[in-house]
Amino acid sequence: MSSPAVVAAPAPTPALRSAFRRSLDDRTPGARAVSYGVLLLLWVVSIGGSIAQTLTMTRKQAAEGLQTVYTQAVIDAGHIAFLVPAVIAVLVIVFRVVHVRNDIAPLLLAITPSAWIAFSEFARGNAVTEQVLLPIGVAVTLWAVQTRVGDLRLYALAAAILATVSMALTTSAPALMYMPQSFDEATDKTVTGLPLLAGFFSHPNGAGLFFALALPLTSLFQRWYLRGACAAVLLTAILWTSSRTALFGAGVWLAVMLLRPFVRRTLHRVLLVALVGLTVAVVALPLTTTDAEAFTERGAIWQFLLGRLNGQEWLFGLGHAWFSDNYPMLKSALSSAASHGHNVFVTYAVTGGLVLVALLGLVVAHTARIASRLPIERERVAAMAFLCVLVAVSITETAWRLEAPDTLFAAMAVPLFVIATQSRPMASERRGSPDRPPVTRTHPGGNRQPAGDRPDDSSASRRASAPLR
């Protein structure tokens, strides 16, 4: 018996790509509007405090670390930044969650680090703060409103606009920008010869991290000129900040983009290997560094902090508020920059122990699995590149934020939650994509069927189903 002939489908057209995308996103216009509205509100409230600082405080009032005295406007902005997402989370939980049929397993995995912190603080007899619980509510909200990875292009555009305004105001009205006075003049750190760019942030490293985490999301734009323009603006801003960590993150993103055309079919596997290597570096580098002056004196911080751990403290940590409670001692023994571990492993091994570090690793592994199985190629690339950049910048900074509101919460936690909470049907593998439509098979009877509908197709394709409404 002769085998059936295989006939390739015609080349994809813009109309075919658009139809494919619509088939994967069957939300109503109102549901899309709610998703965009929630994302925009979370983004605005995350940087609201920084904007208030810019408008109400001078550079001379800025101080590195935890000793800055804020104006009432900044305090009020912080309260609003907490209340807005908290109210949204409560409303969604009360009126929406009971009607959602998405797979709940991704949500439970995504919130395990925050849940462990809350349990650990309760077991220690410490107060469980609202800032620890709020990320759980945000994750539930994003899961319930069914925010899609493609919606995060809004964040790439918002970050590019913020970078443009920051650079413009730094040039035209430098006295307005909130930045510690020590960064006003060009130093040995600058790679442009210009004073370091901090923009609306209190430190150039903060600005650099914010823009670096938005870079991978530029891949979500369908129009090449939007991808190029936003990426160019963000890269320029990162270069101006001269943040070594942000530059490394940008280099990781550039490597992904340059590699993409050559290993298109196996790119997700290559990125998974890269993600594993970067994760190993997050743990290994502080454990093996013996030079106190290495990585701009991060070596001293790592050695000192890891030296605080003994016995069971390695397993359970010293408490979530340990850095803020002991900042005067840390500042005296090290420097004003020692308000955190400048490495995700060090910071959370000290506060939550290896249990918390393992939970963070579980979230990364789970999110990478979801990202690698997204049905649209540009979303797979953007999601995997985001994870690689997030882990890369976590080597020398505490880029992973477990409290809200926080300046980096919108840039880091919200995209992570969106990717991690994609439901199983949305993450199922599909044979077709807007860039490579399904191959059709001509059967002996003359009928054509998409390859994914063949009776002998793989079990993964048989399980694929339309996204939930």
C-alpha cells in the first residue's frame, strides 16, 4: 500500500497570519480592553512613586540605600500605588475568579515564593505585611482576566516612551530629574562620556534594569518599525545609564536576536540551555568569588552576607525583613549600597533560605516550560528571551522583586506572572503557526486534512484545543 502524498500548504499571507492569531485569541473586545487596562494600571502605579520623587524632590535630597526622607507627595503616591492594585485584586477575586475555567496549577506554582514568605513570617511570629500579599493578588488578577503574552507589547511601548521622556528631560531640564548628586558628573563608570542617566529612578542601575527587562517584549510587535524603534530607544537609554548589569542583560537579548535566524526551529531548545547556564551562574558566582573588590565590590557584600548563615539558617533564612532591620550595621560594615545582596541567590538565601531559592528556581523552570510551548513564534521568542534577561541581570543585582508596589514590579513581576499563568490549552503545542502553516496530507480518497488532524498524530497535538474564553 503506497503512503499518502504530502502537499505543502501555500505560503502564509498577512490575512492567514491574522486569521491564525484571531483563532488563538478568541477574547471579546471588552475582555481585551480589561486586560490592557489592568496592565496599564499596574505599570503606572509601579512607577508612580518615582514620578512623584522627580516632581517633588531635588537631587540633593536623594540618598542611596534606605535613609532617604520622602516628601508627603511621595508617601501619598506610595499609598495609592498599593491601594489601586489591591482594590483591583479584591474586585477580580470577588466577581471573576469563580467563573474562570483556566488551569489553576500554573497560578499556584507562580505564587509559591510569596506564599512561602507569608508562611515563614507567620511562623517566626512576625507581621505578614500587605506588600508580601499583594503580589499574590496581582497574580490571581492576571490569571483571572486571562491576560495574554501578546498584550505585554504595551509594556515595551510604555518603557520606550518613559526612556524617551527621561533622556529628553535629562538633556533639557537636568535639575528636574531625581538622581543622587554623586551621579551628576561623568565618572569612570560612564561608557558615553556623559553624566549617568537615572531618569525617573533614584539610581542609574534601576533605570537600566527597567529598560533591559522591557527589551525582550519589543519582539511582540508585528510591525518591524515598531520593534526597531522601541528597541533602539531602550538600547540608547541603557547605554546612557552605563549600568554594567543592564548592559549584560541587553547583550543577552542581542545574542538571542542575532541567533534567531540561524536556529529558528530549535531556538527554544537553545534558549533553555542558555537559561540553565545563566541560572547556574546566579548561584555559583557568589559562592566562588573570593576577591572582595570583584564586580564593583560585590564580592565583599556576598562574602559578608553568606557568612551570616549558619546551620538551619541556610535552610530557612534570617527573615524577610532582615536587610531593613539591619541596614545601619550593613552600611557601617560595608557601604550604603548593602541594602540587598546584589544577587538574587544571596538576597533570598539570606532572607528565606534555600527553600525560597528552590521555589524561585521552580517558578523559572515552570515559566520556561510554558514559554517554550506558546503557539505563536514571536511570543515564544519574547517570553524565553525575557526569562534569559531576567536571570542574567539577577547575577549581579536583586532583579527579582517579591514585594509590591515596587519600581521594578511592573517590569519584572507582571510579565513573569503573565507568562507563568498561561493556561494549559493556551500553551499546548500546535502544528501550525502564522509563520509556518500546517502541512496538509492528501489521503487516498482525495481529501485533504491538516497534519494536526491526522488520526496518527502525536498525543501532544491530540490534546491541543482552542484557548478558553
